[in-house]
Amino acid sequence: MNTKAVVGHPYVEHLPAVEDESVDATGPTNTGQGRLDWRQAFGAVSVLAGLITLFAGWFGMSGTTQLSAQLAYMFSGGFGGAALIALGATMFVAFEHHADRMAIQALDRKLTELQARTEGPVPHPAGGTGSGHHAPSD
């Protein structure tokens, strides 16, 4: 089970911001704040490229009055830029999904540890038969 998660998540606050190889059994040695996950970096580059493509398409389309040339700019710049922006947004959502899964794994690990510490022999109630099983009463 991967034990790394995201800083700033409402449920897990002490784990590094991205998967960090400096985390060992004693805990994180580096907070990892300020580092980007590859999904965030790819998403940011994709959104930036999409905005540049949209602007270039608009600029090219505004310089011509021919419909055929405007359509070419619209298809290449407009739809291409929108697709790049959608890809970037998808990568941001994928990172958030990954962060949530890591936080859930960390919570599951904490709950499992807590359950293991609290489980033990259960004392029998006073005056009971000692078997612990009672027949249902009608």
C-alpha cells in the first residue's frame, strides 16, 4: 500500500505534497511543499498551450475577411485550443483524484492501526454463563 498523500488535504495534514522517496518508516523527512506532481505540471502546460493556441487562432482569424480562411483558423486554433484546455483540466482532476485516493489510504491505515490497538480480549459480563452466546428470546 502506498503511504504517501497530499499536504493541505482536509483529512491528512502531515504527509508530503507529492510522492516523495524521502519518506520512510519514521515519517516524512521533507515536506515536499512547493513541488508539483507530473499531472499538475502537464495540466498547466496543456492549459497554457491551449490559451496560446486560442489567441493565435483568434489573431489569425481577425486578420482575414475570407470565410474559408476564418474557418481554418477556427478549426485549428479554436477547437485545438479548447481540446488542449480540456486536456489540462482533466489532468488537474486526475491529480485531485489521486490525492483523494492517497488520503483515503492514509485514513484507512490509521483506522486499521487504531483498530488493532483497541482490539483485545473482551471481558464477559458479570453473572453471565461465560459462553458469550445467548439464545434469542421470543
